[in-house]
Amino acid sequence: MRWEDRAACAGFPTECFFVDGRNSDPERQASVRVAVRVCVNCDVRKECARLAQSIAARQGVWGGVDLGGGQRVPPNSLKLLDLVAGVEAAA
């Protein structure tokens, strides 16, 4: 079984994790909070974060981290994985 099939977000529409709008938009913020909540108890958050790194993702919620600010996570960087670990520690 692929890790994507075990993800908490499996079955959710993709647009739930790729919300348009400005970071300050209250509707966008509410949608992102919902997406992050889906990720909080997901068993494959690190795999998701690694995928975001490998494709140099610039938007979306990956592993419980919102990249909506347009920041790019450089390939081979541990920044996103560090953020995921921080979210896990806070959960």
C-alpha cells in the first residue's frame, strides 16, 4: 500500500489543501485550519513533508504545515521536516 493511501487526507478533495487567497483572508485562514487539523493525527505526515520538499512545493498544506505564504522549501532541506516535528510536539 502506498503511503498516500494511508494519509488522513485520502478521500478529501485536493482543493481543501490548496486554498486560494491572501494569507490575511479570514476565509482562507479558516480553511487552512481545517486542513491542518486533518493532518494533526496523520501517520504519514513526514512522508508528505518529504514529498513537498522533493517537488519544491510553494503552496498548500503539507504534513500539517501551510506553505500559503509562497515560501519554497528547497529540495534536500530539513526545514519542513523540522516544522512537522514541531507540530507533532505541540499536538
